[in-house]
Amino acid sequence: MRGRRRLGRPFGWLWAAYAVSAYGSGLGFGAFPLIAVLALHAGPAEVSALSAVGPAVGALIAVPLAPWVEFRHKRPVMIGMDLARCAAMATIPVGYALGRLTWVQLLVVSVVVAAAKIAFNAASGAFLKALVRPDDLLVANARFESTNWSSIAVGPPLGGAAIGLFGPVVTVIADAFSYLLSALCLTAIGGREEAPRPRGEAPRAEAAARRTTGEAVPSAATGGTASRTTAEAVPQATGDAATRPPGEPAPPPARKGGPRRTAGLLDGWRHIMGHPVLRALYLNQLLVAGLIMATEPLLAVLLLRRLGFSPWQYGLAFAAPCLGGLVGSRLARRVVARHGRSAVFRTVGTLRAVWLIGLVFVRPGVIGLVTVMAVELAIIVNMSLYTPVLAAYRLEHTPKHLVARTLTAWSVGQQAAIALCTALGGLLADATGPRTALTAVGLLMLATPLLLPRPEGTPPASPAEPDATARAGTAP
């Protein structure tokens, strides 16, 4: 029996940074609304605005940050974003201790944290692509996914208990400290990070120097070397083409006057919408994420107010099923090896959508609690299997010079979709009731598989990906 696949010490530190940050955020899950209610006596409108406006404004701020992240060393960017989140979160317990904490301060902190999170994720995706081999991207993303779901399963219950024992800001302190630990883990990676090369200027200059001296230059067409005459006759063998992985699209040509460092805010969206499969996956993900998150406030009203669930039952209904995320993420590599990535997108992507309608049939008592847990478990198992496959595919089919902007565009679009669907779901619930709104959300969810890419539209796995037999025997 084969052991766990090793991805190297640097990845281990990156994974550790992700883990401590994820568990810190799990402990602090829902802390801002609780502080607003318990410490500031905020009303429903203020609490809702805190939950919606902060992340939305943070997403807008992250858009112009994307080109800046793209052309910087990624590890210092991640460390900087961790330290920024640590400093912002630390102001909350300080303000609370001094009696100066305000709702506006909570809103500003939520904006900073949201923007820094998107920038951090964009930089970490680009860093991961350079850190591990292409055929290890699925394993790496599966490990992140399992860590994410385990932190959601464990963090909120422990955070709720800590708040009950020590007060409303204790989980914020823990969350701030987790960002500091994450920064220290990233620092421990060590080594020199490859400098970003906008548009491949350095390779072109090097090739030009070799042509001048008559030195042989690498030939992409033959895999060996070519004489000066051959190199001049085949210009695609110079520049990025000599080092670009197979299947990665070529970057657009540089404009005269140097690379665009501050322009190209929309390049991430252009890449996504110009790639047939990524476009389909993106539009599907926007709607799926928006509809799933729109059920959160609707279920809170239905379970806690209409059906009389206690807070601990409500927490258990959502924490326990998260353990299913460990199952799905560990199955991802084996399922892809046996059935192929296209089948995962179509089949598992469809299975994510068929369960949400079951929440409409929740009733009071133990049967209702079990119904919620079963529906959530089915959704989470399929999501945790699907998500690392999607993340690996997205990195494989995004050129290096666009990774940060593409991931930023993806995060911003998803955040906007969640805000819009949540707002529309709330309006519908106010007009008709939470159960009717859940019915509408569930029916819309059943239509989301229509946006998934067609089987013939999903390209095969990367040429660097190992054969199915080799992959099937290795668990993530």
C-alpha cells in the first residue's frame, strides 16, 4: 500500500500557514455579528449591512490590487496580507477594552480583511503553481480542501463555547493570532522565489544575446539546440515558448514602452471568458455559490424562529456535516484517475445541485434536524470532491502571468454573486416567507448543471499528469 504523496518541505510550510489561518477563522466564524449584537446592541439592519457591505467593498478594493500582486514576489505579498489582517483584527479587542469600539470600526475591519483575503488567495494560487509539479496540483488542492472543511467542523462550536466563557472578542484575538502564525510559517519556507517576468522580456533578451554571439539556443520544436540560423528562422523557440509548460497558452505580446503594470484590471475576466471551459465553470460556480449561501439566513429564520430549534441544534446541523468534506477531498484524486476530469465536472457538478431542494421539507424535532444534516452532508461531500478538481484545472489552464488576476476575478465575481443572491433571497423571504424562498432557491439550483461544460468541451488532463494506474494507488 502506498503512503501519502510527499510534496516537499516548502509545501508543508505553505499548508501549515493555510491550516492555522483556517482554524483561526473557524474559531472566529460569525464573530462580527455577535460583537455587533452583544457589545454594540446593533439592530438587524446594521448587522445585515456589516455582513454584506464589508465583503462587497473589500472585493471592489481587491480588483485594482490584482495587477500589483501579479508583478510582485508572491510570498512577501502573502506575508503582508497576513500581517495586515492581524493588525486590523487586533484593533477590535483594543477598542473593546478601551470602551471605544464602534460599528464603523467593525465595518472598516471587515473591508480590510475581505480585500486582504482575496489578495492573499490570488498570490497563494500563483505561488502554489510555481511550487509544485502540474500533476501534484490536484493533491495539493485536495489537502487544502480537507483542511478547510475540518476547520469549519471544529472551529465554530469551539468558538461559540469560548465566547460563552470569555466574552465576545476572545475569538477575534485567536483569529488575529492565527494570521501572525501563518506569516511565520510562510517565512519559514525560505529559499529564493523566481522573480516575476512580465511578458517574458528576460528570455527574449537572453536569446538575442546568444544570437549575437552565435551560441546555440534552445529549440522548442526539437527539444534540443539550434544554430543561430535556425533560431532566427524559428522565433517561437525563444522567449517564453522555450520554458512554457505544454498546453499553457502564450501570453499576449508586450506593448511598446514596457509591460503594463498598472493596466489590465480586467485581464483576469478576459482570460476566463475567452476560455470555453473556464467560462462555463465560472458561470456555474457563481450561481451555485450564490444560491447555497443565500440559504444561510433563510435557514436561520426557519429553524430558529419558525421551527423552534435551539442554538446548539442549529450549530450541530451545520458543523457535523462538514466532516464529509474530509471524505470528498480524499476521494478527488482517485475519482479523477478512474473516471476522468470531464466526468467529475458533469456528474459531481450535477450532484451538488440536486440536494438543496430537500431543505424545503424540514420539519420540527429530531427528524427535521436529521433532514438538515443529511442534505448538508450530501452537498458538502460533492462540493469537497469537485472543488479541488476545479482549482487544479483552473491553475493548469491559466498562464503564469495571469494567475493572480484570474483568481482575483474569480473571487470578486463569486463574492458579488453571493451578495446579490443573498439580498434577493431575503427580499423574497420578507414577501412570502422563508420556506417559499428556499423552494425558489432549490428550484433554481436544479437548473445550474445546464451551465456546466459539455463533455466534449473539457480538455484532457495535462500531458504532465501521471497515468491513471499510478494515480489510483495514491491517496491525497
